Amino acid sequence: MNHFNYIDSFGFLAALLTTIAFLPQLYKTWKTKSAEDVSLIMLILFIIGLICWIIYGSKIDSTPIIIANVVTFIFNFSILILKITYTERKE
């Protein structure tokens, strides 16, 4: 891995901001037990994109990209599971 430099701090800041952006949606979905307003196709496409970012980050050995996208993947996969679970319960 390359040595940490000041450019990485921008990567970590971007990672932090884009990752925590999904926490309100995850909390709202869990709290209201509803994910009707969340698009299933958007979640699936986004998760596939995150997997691509994780692979890319691994190939270029970028810690900020890997960490941000793994955590964001966990948040979005959780929203996907909640959406599927709450949709099944409603039917």
C-alpha cells in the first residue's frame, strides 16, 4: 500500500460524507418499518456499483475507496433487506 498523504485525507473526507449520507435513510426505513419510497431497482444498481468500486479500490490499492464503499455497501444492503422484509410482510 502507498504511504498516507494529504490527498488521502480528501479521499477519507469524501468517504465519510458519502457513507454517512445513507444513515438517515437506513434509520427511517428501520424506524417506520416501511421502504415504499425506496426504489428496489435503484438499490440493486447502486449495490452493483458499490461492488465495482470495491473491486476498483482493491486493484488500485486505495484504502479510502475500499473503506467507504464497503461501509456504504453494508448500509445499502441493509436497506435492501429491510425493503424486501417489509414488502413481504405487507403482502
